[in-house]
Amino acid sequence: MNESLGFYEKHIQSHFTSQHCGIDLKNFGKVTDEIYFPIDSIGEYHYSFAVKERAKSIIDFVAKMDNKPLWYRINVIDQAINEYIGIGWLNLESDWMQFILDYLNNDRAEQNGDTVCILFDENFEWAICFTLSQDYDKLIIEKYQK
């Protein structure tokens, strides 16, 4: 946490946003884990439990980190424009996975766009992308590593 959030925000926007439409993590590294869930019941308790169970390897990976990761949120409106929501440090002392699921569910992109929350290592060694795709009715979780 040596840099300000503004530094990380500019770095992410200049390296990973593609023409202000979505996030492009292909140059970040390879996908080492990928999980899909239907979103018909994302707000329900059993859904959150199912996501946490299937994403256990990702949860364990983040829990082992020495530093707090960054979270970065955008909504991709009408699959055409990024609406920047915010950036912050993820509180690993709390139920951070529930925080992300609630955030995705309660602040969905307009016009059936994608709601995206990405966790970044402060040194950009790894990223975990959570995409709530309303067009495809699924939650996609991808882990990228260099």
C-alpha cells in the first residue's frame, strides 16, 4: 500500500480498459481458474453459499495474501460505456466474498450491461475478475496470474 488509490486507478484505467468499454485482462496473464454460475437467484442465501463453496480455491488464495488487495468496480452500460464506480482496499477481516456478491447484485449496470468487480494485487501479480453478465444470466469468476 505504498501508492495512493489515485495511482492505482490511473494504472488500471490506462492498462486494462479497452476504449472505455469493459476490462481487458488478456495482457495481464493467463486465466488459472474460471467458474460460472447462473444468476437467477444471486440475492438468495443458498446462492451465496453455492458461490462460496465452488469458489473456495479463490477465497483461500486471497486469504493467504500478505497485503490487502484492491477492488475496482465498473458498470458497463449497454455494453458500450464504462461507468466508473470506485476503487478501494478490500477488507479481508470481513466476509469479503459476500461484500462483492452484494455489491454486484445491488448495483447492477443499466440497460442489461455487465457489472464488474476486480480484485488486484497491489503489485499487479494477479487479478480476480467478478463479472455479473445480465445478457448471459451468469456470474463469471476468473483468476489471472502472471
